[in-house]
Amino acid sequence: MGNSMKIDDKNHVESDAEENVKQKRSIAARKMTAVICSALLMFSLGGCGSKKTDETVSIDVSELAGALLETVTSDTLSETASSMIPSIYYLDEEDVASAAAFASSGATACEVAVIESTDTDSAENVETKMQTRVDNQAELYASYNQSEAARLDTAIIKSNGAYTVLCVCDDTDRAEEILEEYGF
């Protein structure tokens, strides 16, 4: 009977060890998936970016943001208080001359933000921070809503002069047309 107890204990220990290995592999696989998704997102958004032209654009940020709202059909976005925009997009308040933004309640990843920076150097910083916002949102949505995380793969981030735009929407082709009409 003593040998039977030792064998059962040994089998139980081996079973626990196997379960621990499976759990560690599962955690490692999830972490690797997150790293791969992040890398793919960075590469897929590599085409997004500044349009460097000699032509100076001057736009009404609220007007452009409003025009881009028509490209969001899966959700109704709410206007973001201007005092909240710097914290949501990780911006330094002194870099922002004017801004307009609309965001989802969280049901979708859709959002529209148009920022006028104080100068073109600040606009480059704003563009970088917009990319950080998209990356963070993609990571967040990947944990509970894969289809919305995929929507962030097609996020539009563009700058021209002192203006930077972020648009996560349903109709990216129409958003691109609108941005072209405004000089982006």
C-alpha cells in the first residue's frame, strides 16, 4: 500500500507539472501574439504619415472633423471636450493651437481628431502621439474585441503643415477623399 501512495503522489506531481507547463506555454503564446500583432500594426501603418508639401493649408478644424464624421457609420460619436483632447492624445497643451475631436463611447474604435499645432515641429510631435494613441487602442481592443482592433489597422494619421488628423472609421476611402479635398 505504501508503494501505491508513492506512485499516486508521483503521478499527481507530474500532472501538476504538466499543467504548469501548459499554462506557461499559453501565457507565452498570448504574449507572442500581442507582440506580433503590435509589429504588424506598426508595419501596416507605415504608409500613414505626413504629406510634406510647399503648399500651406489653412483649415477650420471643426469643419474638417465634422466632414470626417460622415465616414463613421457603425457608431454615433460624441464630441470630446476641448479641455480633454490633450490628455486623451498625450499632447502637450502648449503644442495645440486648436482642436476638434469625436469619439465612440467604447462600443467601437471609431474616432476623429483634427489638431492644429502651434508650429510644424509641434505637428510632427502630435503625429507621433496620434500613432501612440492608435497603438494603445489596438492593444486594448485586442484583449476583448478583435474586430475593432482590426479596424485600427486602417487608421488614418496624416499631417500637413501645422495640422494633424486621426481618423478611425468605416469608410477609409471616403475619409481619404475628404482629406484630399482639404489638402492632405
